[in-house]
Amino acid sequence: EAAVTQSPRNKVTVTGGNVTLSCRQTNSHNYMYWYRQDTGHGLRLIHYSYGAGNLQIGDVPDGYKATRTTQEDFFLLLELASPSQTSLYFCASRDRDEQYFGPGTRLTVL
Amino acid sequence: QQQVRQSPQSLTVWEGETAILNCSYEDSTFNYFPWYQQFPGEGPALLISISSVSDKKEDGRFTIFFNKREKKLSLHITDSQPGDSATYFCAASAWGGSGNKLIFGTGTLLSVKP
């Protein structure tokens, strides 16, 4: 069964702070995705990747960087966090037609 | 611009009733439509999906009805159970084109009362 883990599960930072969210998948899927989930907006795609060293721009990329260091690991970086980035963040990996989601990271920017 | 729309935002049914969740889309190149189920504190998980070559897909108590001409689909949950209480997301993709990403709707929060 696909396994996607995320860390930390909860994070509080201040405006202007530097935050890194981590995601690891253990099924050697090529595609990995970062989403944010907000009430009234559903899930919105920030960045995605189809392999180590690759990065594709999603639909809401402003203020976010991402890096895929290995087949397993995908990181989301907020270098100057703002309150508008307070959200629930999900990572997912994809096998054929199905995306497997991690448990999420709740980020609060004060 | 919301390319995938869902209604209603929230729905309450009694145990044993049929819940109907609606979804519509704009992009005619979309050809794959999964529904994801999300319980509180968890990530979404694939529930059932349909491709545009079919007009119906059934899996137990869950059925998708698809109308390509009207760009609409619906998820029917028959004999609803309290354990079905969750948020349901309709999504769409154009597999084979820009098909490496899913566009999600805003979700329907379903509550099934015992």
C-alpha cells in the first residue's frame, strides 16, 4: 500500500519566518505534488515534480519554492512566510490514475 | 476561476437515504473524473472514478453518473451510513494532455444522521 508521510504535522511561525515542509513517499512513484487546502477553495496545486531534480509550477505558486531531492523526498519552502499562507498543506504521490495523500501539515503564520 | 464546481456545499441525510452530490466542469478536454473522500484529520483518498467514455460507474453503494454533453456528473451514495460522513471532492484531469495534474472542486461536506 502506498505510504506518504509528512513532517511536521503542525507548525507555527511568525510573519517573515522561514519554513520547510517535508514529504516522503516509499513507493517509488514518479509524480509528487504539494497542495494547500482552504475552506471555500478545496485543494489547490502549488508545485509538482516528476522525478528527482524536476519541478513543475502549479496553479498557486506565488510565495512558495519546492525541491525534489530524491525519488522519495519532496520539500516545500516558504522563505518569507505571510499570514495568507496559513493553511493545511498536503503532499501526494501518484501511481497511474490515483493520487495518494499524506496526513497533512497544519501551518499557522502569525 | 473555478474550473470544477461542486454543489451543495453541505448536505445532511438520514441513515438509509440516498445522498446526491453534484459536480460540473468547464474544460472540454477533461477526460478523467475521480471522487476523493476525506475524513477529518486525514488526507483525501480515492473513492471512485470515471472516464469520459462511460456514462456510469458503480462500486458498491457508490455510483457516478456522467453527462458529457452537459459537462456534469454526480455521485450517488445509496443506503447512506453514518460512517459515510466526510467531505467529498470531485476532481478532473485531461490525462494525456496537460494530464499530470488534477483540478479539484471545493468539496461537499456530507453528514449522515443515524
